[in-house]
Amino acid sequence: MLHGGNIYEDVTRKVKLDFSVNTNPYPYPESLEEGIKKSFEEIGRYPDLEQRELRKAIAALEGVEEKQVLGGNGASELFLGIVNHLRPKRALLINPGFYGYRYVLTARGDCEIKDYYLHEKENFELKEDVISEIKKGADLLFLTNPNNPTGRCINEKLLIKIIECCKECGCAVVVDECFLRLSSDGVSVKKLINKYEGLFVVDAFTKLFAIPGIRAGYVISNERNISFIKKQLPEWNMSVMAQTAARLCCDILINTSYQKDSAGYIKKEREYVSKALSDMGYKVFDSDTDFILLKSEVNLYEELLKRKILIRDCSSFNGLGKCFYRLAIKNHEENKELLRALMDF
């Protein structure tokens, strides 16, 4: 399993509860669903290939210029667009980390990948020694804030130091903030794009609004970078429905307390689940977002699948073994059901 949410394989097709995908358990406003349904009336038209209204909405949300924003078919498409624009020869990846970065780098076929490993004894926290790895030579660095699958946010001072180092070394840096709004810690670097030419910040509405099927992400960088990334993507890379959904999400974030309410709910449930798991004897690693990493000698993936519950087996992550598992934070009743199942064995 390279990604959560894979309910299409025969072995996972009949799952009752899916804890492998990390989407917001807090319900999104009805206005979002109503607006998406209404967008069906526009499917007889081509989408706006310049994304005018969408870029205007995201710019208002993030406090940047419209020409510094570009929407994408989820964050994944934008990672590929950035890599095809930069054409790096040597990239640095943090491990364990999201597989999508390695996927887009290997798609080019001419990029050497250097791996930097986080350590269990340090609770998988990113440390300052990563800077020495950057100085050894890299064209591109991928950072996830918070990290996936560990759930840890990067210390703000360290994050700025890393970006400064990348600037001095001529290394571009992509910061993936797709889980940041769901976190109780961490700071966005989106407003630093004018200061650092090689900075790209990627975000998406997928996780925050639990709409992974819509595929609505965006990248923020300087105007020149955005114009080059746009040339790497299909002309109509976002559907009418995706652009509408993204604009509605911006409006909700600007005018309601949805983000704050979501982060508060997740924090409460995360602490509840983490404590319960620790009390059962599992090794639970600290997390700042809507999923947690734990370690168990029991094959939790197989045992829970017998009970029609799907979790993320982390054995496919570089730097983790078969005894690591990632659990999404769901609503309280679903979390209780997961804990009851874990109590069985």
C-alpha cells in the first residue's frame, strides 16, 4: 500500500471503517455540498483555463497576488509540474515521508535522490543536521509540514534556517502544507514567497474539507515560477466542479470558524485516542495533526482488517518497518469503535 484510501483492492473492498485516509472528521458546511451540486449545471461548458475566479479567491485567502497562485488537480499534479519546471539533477527527501515526491522525481528518470532519515529515538523530529545534507549539494528539497506519516510539524526557527540555507546553496524548496490547517502547531511560509525565489508552497482542500474525490489543490510561488509551472500542466487541468469547490472552500475559510473548529476537534480526539493507545501498551509517537503513528509487534493491519477496519501499514515508507502503523483521527464514535477492536487482542 503506497497511499491510504485504497478501498478498491479485493482485500480491502468490504471495509466498514477506513482509518487509512487522513481527512478531516469534522463535518464540512452544507453550503459546500450544495455549491458542488449546483456546479453540475455548468458541466456543458469548458472550465476557465486561466482560473480567474479561483486564483482571485485563493489570493484573497492567502494574502498574495493572483499571479502568484495556480490551481491544480490535487497537490500531486502540482508536485509533478514543479519538478518538470525545475528539472533537478539531485533532490533531497526526508524519510519517512510522503511517497508522492519520490514518484514525481523518478518519473523524470534523470534525477538522483538523496535520502535523509529521521530517527525513532528522536521521535522522528526533523533536526538541524539536515542543513549539512543540503550543503553537500542538492537542486531541490521536499519538506512536509507537518510530516506524513509522523504528524510532526517542523520547528519554525529551523524551517526558516532551512529555507535560508537553500537560498544560499541555490536549492529550490517545496513545502507541502496540505495538513497544516488541520494541525495544532506549525507555521505557514506562504507569505515568504517574495523573499525566496526558489520557494514553492503547495496546499490543497482535499484533507481539510474531506473531498479527495474532487482533486483541488494549489501552489503559491513568485509570478515567474507560476508562469513556468502552468506550462507544464494541461490547459484545462481543473474541472468546473473542482474550481467551484475550491472557491467555496476559500469563502468558508475566510468567513467562518471552520478551520479553528476543525483543528480544535481533531486535537481533542487525537489526545483521547493517543492516551487510550498508550494505556494499552502501544508506543505512540507525538503528532500535531489528524493522524498518529504507532508501533506494535502485533500485525495490526491484518487483525483490524479481519474486523473490517482499514489502517495504513507503514512498511512501504522508507525508514519504517513492518511494526509501524498510521491511524487517522475520525469522529468520536468511530474512534471508540477502533479502540474497542484493538482491545480484542
